[in-house]
Amino acid sequence: MENVLRPLIVVGGSVVLTLLVGWAVDRLLRRADRRHHETPLWGLLRRCRLPLQLVLCAALLRGSYDHANVAENHSAGIGRTLSLVLIGTTAWLVVRIATAIVESSYARYAGQHRDAARVRRVRTQVTLIQRIVTAVVGVVAAAAMLLTFPSFRAAGASLLASAGIVGIVAGIAAQSTLGNLFAGFQIAFGDMVRIGDTVVVDGEWGTVEEITLTFLAVRTWDERRITMPVSYFTSKPFENWSRGGAQMTGTVFFHLDHSAPVDAMREKLHDILRECAAWDGRNWGLAVTDATPSTLQVRALVTAKDADDIWTVRVTVREHLVRWLAEKHPHALPRVNTATAAPAPDAETVSLSRDGRPPRTGRG
């Protein structure tokens, strides 16, 4: 009877104690979240309830397994399995706690600062820090799991002795990967590009959507995703339209006939901008910037608060001005000038002598 009750008491007691502790911790976090609603940390920590319960249950079972007298012939395997579960769930719990702290810090910073550029910078940094912490915890957990096997502990000395050679070989083999890794750190803390920045890369205009330790994803205006290594942004030039402020100045060029009414176009441009909600009212202008034998190059200058609005203002100005010219001043649109070709000289003209006298006809 004792052989049956003891395992039930050990296993059942561990499970019940785990559920009670998880319920109590969740109640405390929920109460703290209601009292301090301005801090999202307590609500985020509630996501750790499941890994916390698994860690507690695995630890209780691992500590009391020797006294349960269950499957004594397989005690070594069951004990090692419980150790592996304990290590894995502990790593999961640490990652969840770190994620909650990082997300809470970012949420408080974003709520206290109105500078969008600084908020995007912090978001990029905390995202990369979170990924680094996850990677480090995963590596440590995997190493701890391997060390639970006796064969790996016996080979530890030889592995440490050859660590220098292995490190050199791995460094040479993973040169590009390490380059991207250090480039990711440089982007995160060098403020070169941030999540949400508007960039032009290889002639493609888009918004930075994701930054990891090895690659960067840009979402283009037509919903495509361009993925490239982060080392690209540390080794090649690119346009960052969001750096230093979101306000932008845009231009629209027109190629028109020399008779184009430039003054009337300037007034019409102002009327169009006053009716365009995307124009921020900072600046505008229209000027003739070049002239060729057949056309005038007219430049319209407009401003907007960000890259999306400058695109809207440019297409609005282009559409309305071209339509206005076609309706009110069609002569101002570019056209191909042609002229009547000179008639070919007749036979009599060709046969004139050099001194201008008509040729002789043979009649004396």
C-alpha cells in the first residue's frame, strides 16, 4: 500500500502545490496591475504563469523523485529527463520575464516622449536587445542540457583545450555571419536606421519593417518585402528620409512649350496646395529651371510633414496642373514643331550658268 500511496502523494502534491502557487502569483499580479495601471509590467508578467508552473512542478518532482520509489530501474533516465525539462522551462521563464521587462520599458518610454524618431530608435534597440537575450539564454540552456550527460562532462576538458582552434575555424567559416551580427549592433546603437524609417535602397522606396541581428526587411509602397543583410547598410550608401526629422520637400517637374503661362501656373499651384490636406503650408514655389530649343522645364516646389504626405502632394499637384493646362492653356503643352520643306529646284534653275545667264538653246 505504501508503494502506491507514496508516488501518488509525491506527484499529486507537486501538481497541487504548483497550481496553487500559480494561482496565487496570478492573483497578486492582477491586483498589482489594477493598482498601477500606468505600468504595463505587471500585466505582461502574467504571461509567465505557465512557464513558472512548469518550472515549479519540474523542480518539485526532481527533488522528491528519489523518495517516491517509482520505476527504480529507470531512475537515472527519469531523473535526467526531469533535469532537462527543468532547464528548458527555466530558460523559457527567463525569456518571458526579460521580454516583459523590455516591452514595459519601451511602452513607458513611448508614452512619455512625443519625438517619433527617438521612439523608433528605442524600439529598434530594445527589439535587438530582446533577441540577444533570447539567443544567449538559449545557448546557455542548450549547454546546460548537454552537460547533464556524463559523456559530455568527460569530454569537457578536451573541448576546452581545443576551444581556441575551434573558435578560429568557426570565426573564419562564419565571417559573413559575424559581420552581419556586428553590423546589427552598429545599426541598433549607431542610430543609422530605425524601425519605421522611410528609406530608398537600390532604387526602391519603402519603410523599414523589421530589424534583426542578421537581416533587415523593407516594406515597399506596393506591399512587397525586400530582405537584405544588415551589413548592406554599413557598407553602402542609402537614403534615409526620416533621419533628422520627418518633414520633407518635394519637387514636380513639367516640360512645357515656351508660351506656357508661368505666372498663371504659379497662382494655380497655390490654389491647389490650399485645397490639399497633405500640404503642411511651410513652403511652396514655381520657377523655370531650364530651357531647351523646344521646351521649358518648370519646377514646382512643395513641402509636407512626412514622406507619405509628400508623395500625396506631388501626385496631386502633377494631376491638377496638367489637367488645368489641358483645359485652359492647351497651347502650353509640349508639341513637335514642324515647317514646310523647301521645294526642290527645277531643271531651269539647275541649268543656269555660273554667271546667271540662261543657257544657249542652239538658235544662233
